Amino acid sequence: MKIFGNKFRSISTKPFKAMKKLSFLLIIPALLIFFYSCKKTDAEYEKLIIGTWITNANDFPGDSTKYIFANGGTGSSSQDGETDAFSWDIKGGYLNTSYKRAPNYLVGDDQYNSKGMYKVDNIKSNTMELVQFMADGSQNTHNFRKLN
């Protein structure tokens, strides 16, 4: 038993189809703008991070670990004559580092935990502040200054 018939059904779905098209027209540009802004920030961070950085003595008394971030996502870190290579990238405002084997001088890392993720909290041409997220849920803030 049909109460309203086929005409009512086709009339009632037209506004929803129009709204669906309109929502796609609004959502897609918004997403493109969002992803472009993320990429732009990441690209700016990548340009600023290229160079040689040293840890702030206040964060690590008696320790001066040197980090070299090179073009192409390669880098090295050194402390007390020990140098280790790593790869790096920045995605979504986070600096990701990956060693083949974690250096002995990195606190909280061991041979099984050779990757690091740091939120780029603040970066300028000569200073950088990174927030490290630890496996136990704690956070450590690290300050660096640029040597070159």
C-alpha cells in the first residue's frame, strides 16, 4: 500500500542531494587549505632545522650533544667522540628521528628503542625547543642553540 507515491520520494531526496554536493564543495577546499598549511609549516621547519645544533647546557649539565641536520633527511649526532648517523623528517609539526641502533648517550633510548618523536614547540633561526614524548606518558622539553 503506497501512501505518498513515487513523486513524493523523488521530491524529498532532491534537497539532500543538493546539500551533499554543497557540503563537498565546502569540505574539500577546507581540507586542502588545512593540509597546505601543515605542509607549509613543515617546510618552514625543515629549512630552519638544517644545520648544526647543540643541546642547551641547562638541560644537560656537563653534556653537549651535537646534532647535524643535513638536507635530504640525513643527520648525525655526536658526544664524547662517538658519532651516530640517523634519518629525520618533519610531519605535522613533529620531528621524527630514526637511528639504526640507538646511541648509548641518549637518555631513555636503548638498542630496541631507536626512534624518537619530538613536537616542534618553538623554532627560530638560532634556537629550537622540542618536546619529547616518552613511552611512560611523560614529556621532556629540550632546548638547542644553533652553531652555524
